[in-house]
Amino acid sequence: MNTLKKAYCRTFQFLFKMAIPLLPYRDPEVLDRVEDVPELLKRLGRRSVLLVTDRPLRDAGVTAHLEEALEKKGIHFTVYDGVCPNPTIDNIEEAVKLFRRNNCKALIGFGGGSSIDCAKAVGARIAYPRRSIEQMKGILKIWRRIPPLIAIPTTAGTGSEVTVASIVTDTRKKHKYMLSSFPLIPHYNVLDPEVTFTLPPSLTSTTGMDALTHAVEAYIGGSTTKKTRALAREAVKLIFANIETAYKDGKNYEARRNMLYAANRAGLAFSISYVGYVHAVAHSLGGQYGIPHGLANSVLLPIVLEDYGECVYKKLAELAKVAGIADRGASDEVNAKKFISEIKAMNRRMNIPEKLKGIRKEDIPVMAEHADREGNPLYPVPRLMDAIELEKYYHLVDEDNGIEKQGCDPAG
Ligand SMILES: NC(=O)c1ccc[n+]([C@@H]2O[C@H](COP(=O)([O-])OP(=O)(O)OC[C@H]3O[C@@H](n4cnc5c(N)ncnc54)[C@H](O)[C@@H]3O)[C@@H](O)[C@H]2O)c1
Ligand SMILES: [Fe+2]
């Protein structure tokens, strides 16, 4: 990246960091059980609600508890269960139609990040009936209140239940992008471990590594605060201690609860302190090929951290200590490398592949452009890179071509 663009990015990030205390972040009110939702809706005076979810979840009976509870308490509910992993503009528009047709007054996003993000985007379209989703793309485009939104995460991954973001995919343009505005933060979270019991091991591992990526990228970035550093450390500690138990024993209440809580804390950390290039590249791969977000992040995380090199040693060494894997007396470099190796080892033990399949060389420049536009100037990454420099990550996850590592960004 040229010096002028670097200076622009760092100035932009500095201004955003200075603005953090002034921005209206909020931590949603938390409920512990899905059975508590009808009472909450009654308290809010909302007797008609749109439940946004996906079909596999509903078919597996995961929403049944909630649906029964709503029925019992006389809350009228309409179900939109067409959300795709990586929710599309069509998903959002279909759900908006249902919301209007049934005179709904509140939203429930029930599922992984895809269902919660879809519900957020529905809220945005209700608040701005004349604006398309594309017109609300980017940061701070939405200022009006959306209908009350209750987020019920069924994966312990995205943290979408606390974040300002909704990530949507335009399937026609093969482009995945973000709406990022404060009114999109859900008003309520239900952190009920039982709705995650059915999450299969392959999704438990990759969505959990997504949560780890949030915590790590927020922690190594330049816009952390005391609060977000503490949140990220707490998430890293809990994920290292619980992810493999949740992977092996899906009905382990304690491990599932800790993972849900960790994902939630990591979500809050990155909502304030941002993510980095792992996410920017993962989103471009999701937009182009539909590669699941958690899988892309799991594979990219150790590769990008390794490539950052010495500029992240100190922070990764701190995280190694938090995770309980640091060697006392060893250098930051040694402990940082240990942290990265342990991520790789966890991936291996949970059968996450080391590389991604199906990347076409001719698509790489466009994906790298998308990643560049997502990451710069917003993400306060340890080392700035432009589209050309980001192209290496697509090659590194696709094939072992031994690109040389670079040093730190002097501007960062
Ligand atoms: N808004 C944000 O801040 C934010 C942050 C990171 C990622 N995301 C987005 O979130 C999406 C990914 O979300 P995700 O990884 O949570 O998964 P997901 O919502 O895409 O779901 C993946 C699959 O898991 C299944 N599933 C979910 N919970 C289950 C359960 N308890 N039992 C059985 N199956 C279950 C779903 O049916 C689906 O088939 C991506 O679009 C990503 O870009 C959003
Ligand atoms: Fe993520």
C-alpha cells in the first residue's frame, strides 16, 4: 500500500478510535431461556412477531420450544424459514413481505449469524421502506429505530446478537457486504445453551473458530480499549477451554454455555474494535463461492497471523498466556508462535481442513478488491495491505506456494 493511502487509513482509524466513547454502543439485555420470550413480548406490548430462521433448524425441531411457548401465551407469530447460510437480498425481501402482510410488530432472529443478520436487515427495510439494502450498505447509513429485535443465537460463533453489523450477499453480483449501523444492534439476546445442542461437530468447530477470530482480530488491532481487550481475553480463555469439549460432546451444558458466552463477548469486542483481514478475505470467499464463514476464518486465521509476523508477537504472546499455553520465561516470539501452532493443532483435532477447495485463480483479483474495500480504511489491522498484497492469502489457502513473509508496517 502506498504511503498516502496508509496515512489516510491510519488517520481514519485514529478518528474512529477517538470517537468510540461518543458512539451509542449498547449491550443488549440478556435472557437465559427461549421460554422467556413470550413474556418479554407481552411486556413490550408486541403481540405479533416475525420469527426469522432457516429450514434445517426448524426441521430439526430446534424452534419448536419457542413456537409452543409463543402459542401458549397468545403471541401471534409468522415464520420465515427461508434464510440461506450467507443470507441473500431475496431472503430479506421475502421476509419483509411477510412482516408487512402479517402486521408484525417485532422480530426474532433465531439461528446462526445468517438468521440474525437477515432479521437485522429486515428491520432496516422496515425502518426505511423506500431504501434498498444496497443503499444502506456501509457504515452509519441507518439512523432510524428498527422494530424490537430479539436475537437467539444457535451457533456460538458470529456474535451477531450484539454487533452493529448485518452481513448480506447479493447473489447476482456475487458480492457479500456489510450494513453497519447502531440501530442494528439487537435489543435483546437469549443465550440458551439448549438451542445449540443440535449443532453438529463440524459447525461447532468452525463457528467456534469464527468467535476466536473475532476475539483475536479485535485484540491485535489498533483500536482496542481497556474494555474490549478484557472482553477479547475472556473470550479467548473460554474458547480454548471449551471448544473441543463442545465439539466432542454436543450436549455438554457447561461447554455450550461457555461457548455461547465467549462468542457473545467476542462479538461485543469486535463490534467496538473491529476485525481485520481474516474477515475481509473470508467475506470475499463467502460472496464468491458461498464458502461458510466459519470455515473460511478457521483456515485463514493461522495463515494471516503467521504472515503478520513480528508486529503481532507481543499481543499473541499475551493471548497465549490467557489461553494457558505460554511457556514461562520464553520470548514473545516463541509464545506467539505457540499460540498460532495451537490454533492449527485445534483445527486438526477438530477435522478442519488446512486449505480451501475451489478457488479459481481468475477470481482472485476481484475478491482481493472486495477485501481491500471492506478492510481499508476501516479495519485497524496491525499491517496495512492493499488489494495486490491481499491476493497472496487466496493463494496461500489454496495451495502451498511458499510466499515469503513480510515484516511490520512502519505506519502501524
Ligand atoms: N453480523 C455480524 O456481526 C456477523 C459476524 C460474523 C459473521 N456473520 C455472518 O454470519 C453468517 C454465518 O453464521 P453462522 O456461522 O452462525 O452460521 P449460519 O447461520 O450460516 O448457519 C450455518 C448452518 O448451521 C445450521 N445450524 C445453526 N444452528 C444450528 C443448531 N443449533 N443445530 C443444527 N444446525 C444448526 C443452520 O441450519 C445452517 O445450515 C455469515 O453470513 C457471516 O458473514 C455476521
Ligand atoms: Fe466472523
